[in-house]
Amino acid sequence: MSGSLILQSVVLGVLLGGLYALLAAGLTLYFGVMRVVMIAHSAFLILAAYLAWYFTSQTGLDPLFSLIITVPLFFIAGVLMQRLLISRLRPATLTMMSVLLTFSIALIIEGMLGFVFTGTQRRIRLPYSGTSFEIFGANVAVVKLIAFVLAAASLLALYLIMKRTRFGQALRATIQHPEAARLVGVNTDRVAGYGFGLGLATAAVGGTALALDSTIYPSLHWHWIGPLMAIIVVGGLGSIPGAAIAAMVLGIGQALLQLPLGTTWAQTVFYVALFATLMLRPQGFIGGRLAQRF
Amino acid sequence: MMGHERREGRDLRVGGAWRRGASAVVAGVAALTLAGCLSSGNAGGGESDEDGPIQIGISLPLTGDFSEPGKGVQRGYEAWAAYVNENGGLLGRDVELKILDDQSNADRVASDYEKLINQDGVDLVFGPFSTRLVVPAAQVAQDYGFLFVEPAGAAEEIFTQGFDNLFYAAPAVAQDHYDYLADYIEQMPEDERPKTAAYAAMDDPFAQGTAYGLKDRLEQMGVETVVDEVYPPNTTDFSSIANKISDSNADILVGGTQYQDAVNLIVAVRQLGYQPRMAAFSTAPTNPEFPEAIGDQTEGIISPTGYTPEASWETNAEFVEFYTEMHGTPPNEDEANAWTTGQVVAAAVEAVECADASPECQQSLIDWLRENEVQTVVGPLSWDEAGRPQGAHLIQQYVDGEIKIVLPEEAAEADFIAEKPAW
């Protein structure tokens, strides 16, 4: 096994990990804010990817411009979904019932995509899809770098919102202790709605990033939800930095393990990590005060 | 739809007999139904009325994983039935298809054929789509002594199950798809042949079969295998496989692919700057979406194909015309193989002049196909004792932006590009 092969794998792993980090960030946010297990998160990713593809095929513009439409659209959809559906679940069984509810939403999205766009597998044709440049002998594909930069920028924005704004403070307060947050005057219902919208907005960015460099089809989301769930458990449920670090570690781990083990076994890294976490440190390796309550 | 009265009539008759026989016994409903099925099959199979339509039972994956190709096969079967009925039917009788949806489920497909043969008393059966569903379906047909011609099960494992009623209605089994390409490489001067080869195949009997068929041939010629990767069907990220292939810098890249895997793999190796001298992928390049997805970089990409509307076989022009009139688009491979299945069974039926469920008739159909060659829209077909067709696939290649037949030379529409331009 040559050094250049390993270096290239690390580069690919970092790029992949960045995308995983963004995709997992939204998922952990829902859980953090509302203890909602959002099975439909990856279905919304694929929906955003389809919207990006449709946008490009209709207008001929770069798919990144579709973000101008999809990010606000998904934010509003998220707020509405939380206010109209999730908030009606009984708090005592919220986590469990949210699995059923969001599972059905995932099926509806998948069915609608199949109905509207057919099951034909689509790919956005980009003039720069195969373009890459070399750093220290490793090739970095432009599309993967764009996806990585999008992911990094969104995570940074999410971090700044959480740490530097009043809304972020209220959101974190809601995550840490909803009753206490209400006592000091936080409107936790509204904050929860916006938090959900924020999570769905990351799905819009993530889906667009995904669409740049993959072939999409309506049932693709099932391939994503498993690894993403594993990532947020390993990172500690509800912890965005935890999810980001776990995503990076597992992404690089997957890319490197593919060299000796092949593709079939390398994808088990997520589930091995999931089992190991649940056995050794169920609250997650990073962050994750929340999981202790379950 | 059309044959409802006849079927219901028979069911009532049998049901009535059952009620009388079973009136004394209050047993489990399931047991009754099962026994009812069996007696219905015997009663129905023997006394098929000579003037009614010939009923053909089919189960297809109209929903689930294989729904896209499944619907293609359905269109092919329906077009064939419409064509036959417009042209005087089979043995002077109309044909009528009874199509069930097996939801791409292997358990379901077996019970579907069980039901078609037993309960509905069909006269003939046609096969479903894809290896995974063909094996259980063929087993049921075998148990009842039915002739089983199938449009889509090219993997070797189908022909090693010991079926003596099965015929694959396509030019070649998966292993032989690349034969013309292998022949071409074999006759190249030794110093011009590729020296190293990289293989990436989906963990799927058909996709792997195509790639490994070529691998066996190339290894015999002394082409060194430098990468041999198998990936699960749900793989969407091909960057690591591409990394290994690119690192090996193999002369020829062979993909045992279906669709999205080929597209993703091609983009991934291009991102790593890998330029093979030859690149061959099964299935994907013949898909109309493929040039949409890959863009201008398709030039020189090779693919074996079992069917193209341009092929000059006897009955093909008529088929393409009829199908295009019916659906507005020319047929693909799935539709063509379904049509071929119809042609093969029809040829046997016309030759032995029977079409009913009796073991004698089914056996004579089987025996006739063993001995004879049938002219079809995918060329003349004949089979070995396990039902393997004795041909090879045409080799197509993207030449000047369009996919064209390049091998064998006698069927070629364009010259083979031996040195693939950069992608």
C-alpha cells in the first residue's frame, strides 16, 4: 500500500467527513431541542437535492443558487412541521412517537419524489464535475471541496447563531432545561419551532452539497439515515460539536478502512462505533449530557 | 380483465364441489383454501376449453426495487400480446395476459406462480424479471412441469439449479456478454493489448457475472488483474474504490455495474485524474440517462448490449414500429426481452400445436425448444441443456457522442475505438 494511496484516502475522508458533519448537525439539533428522533431528515436532504437538480435542469444556473430558495423554504417548512405536527405529540411519549411520525413523513417525501420525478436516477451535469487540483500529490475534486466549504460555513454559522445571538442563548437554554428556560421568560414553544426550522435549513444546504457529487433517486435517503444516526449517538445526542467531530473521525475511518477491508466491510464502521458507544459510554464520547436521561 | 367470466365460472364450479365435500367437516379456513387450490388446479388444467383465449400467467416486480425494469418487461409483454391478437392470435386463439405484482419479493413471486398455475389455471407462464425472482419462480414452474421462458435472469446461478424447463430469452448469459470484446483484444498484437486491468463489480450475480466473464478471458490472455473490488448494491460513494483504481493506473477499467454505480464511479475516477486506455461498463451506458449524467466525457466508453432498436434481425423492424406506435418511444432491452419471450413461446406453440396446462403439452413445448432455433428480435436463439442461450452480446461504444454497435465487425455501425480519448 503506497503512501500516496493513504494520503489520498485521508483527503477523501476529510472531505466526506465534512459533509457527514453538516448532515448530522441538523439531526442532533432536533434531538437536542425537542428530543425528536427525526427519521425524515435524510428524506429532506434528498428533497433538497432534487430541488437543486430540478432548479438546474430548468434554469441552467448553478445548483448552488437554488439555496436562495430552498434554505428559507425549508426553514419555514421546519417551523410549520414542529408547530403543526410535532408539538401535538404527548410529551411523555414524544421521542418514541416522533420516530413513527417522521418515518411516515419520510415515506411521504419518498413517494412524492417518485410520483413527481419518477424513479429515474438523476445527476446534475456540471461542467466542473470531474475537475480537480493537486495538493501534495493528492487530488482534491472541486465539487467535493465546494461541498466541504458549504458544510464548514454552515456549521460555523450554526455555531455563531448558537453562541452569539439571543435566539441561540434561548435555544441552548431550551436544550439544557426547558422548565428553567420557561421560568426565565423564554418562549420555549416558539424557540423549539425555530430550532426545528434551523435543523431543516441545514438539510437544504446538505442536500444541495450532496447533489453536486452524487446520483440521486427517491429511496436514496435510507442509505444516509443509518450512518447519520450512528454519528449523532457516537458524538453524544444533542451535541453539535460532538456530531461534527464524530462525523469527521468516522468519515476518515471509513475512507481508510476501505483500503484493507473493501467497501462492504468499511461501511460497518458506523455500526461498530455505535455498538461500542452504547456499551462503553452510552451518553456519547463527546458532549452528550442529554443521553443520560434516557 | 377480459377473461373474468371464464375464470369465475370455473372457481364457482370447484367451490361448489368443495362446499358439498367439506360440509361435514368444520376445519381451518386455511386448510380449506389450500385444498381448494389444489383441486382447482387439477380440474382447470385438464379441461381447458379449446375456443377461449390462451391464458398466460406472469408475475412481475411492478413495485419495489425492480419496479423500473419490471414495468419495462410488462410493456414488452403487453405489446407482444396486442401484436399477436391483431395478427390472428396463437393457433387461432387470442392470448390473454394475467399479470400479478410480486413487489420484487422472492417469496411473493413463488406464491404468485403457484396461484397462477393452480388457482387461475393458466395455460402457459412467462418468467418474471431478474435473477433473484427467476429462481424461485422457475422452481414452481418446474414442480408443475410447466415450460418456463424468462426474459431477465442471466446470472450463472440460474443455470446451475438443475432446471430442465427453463430457457433464457436473450442472446447470452452474463458470463458471455463481453465475448466479442475479448475476441477483439485477443487478436490485437501482443504489445498493443492492455497489460493491466481493474475490475469493480456490484455484489450482484448479474453485474458480477459480466465483469468476471471478461476477467476470465483477459487473465487467460495474460492481462494482469491489479484491482478487483466488489461493492454492495447500496454504495453511493465511490471515491475510495476510485482511489485504488487510480493508484493502480490499470490499462483497462471494467465495471460490473447497473446504473448509478457506473456514473458515480466514472465521475470519481475522473476527479482523481485516472485515464484508462479502455473503459467498459455493463448496463449503464445503454441507459438514455447516461449521457445526460456524464456529459461530453462518454466518448469511447464500451458496453455490451443484448438489444438495440437498430439491429437488423428479421422481425425487429416490425417490433420497433409496432412498439413505437403504441408507446411513442422505441423499445429498450427489457421490452425487447419480454417480446422475445413471447416469440420463443409462440414459436414452440405453433410448432407443436398445443397450448394448455397438461404435462404432455408442456413437455412437448420444452422438447421442441431444446431441439430448435427460434428467430427473434434479438437474433436467432438456441439453448444448451440448462437453458443458456448460445450467443454473445453486441458491443456498443460511444462514438461521436452516440452509442453505436462496434463489434462484431459484421454488425458494426461504427469503427471500434481501441484507444479511448481522455475523459
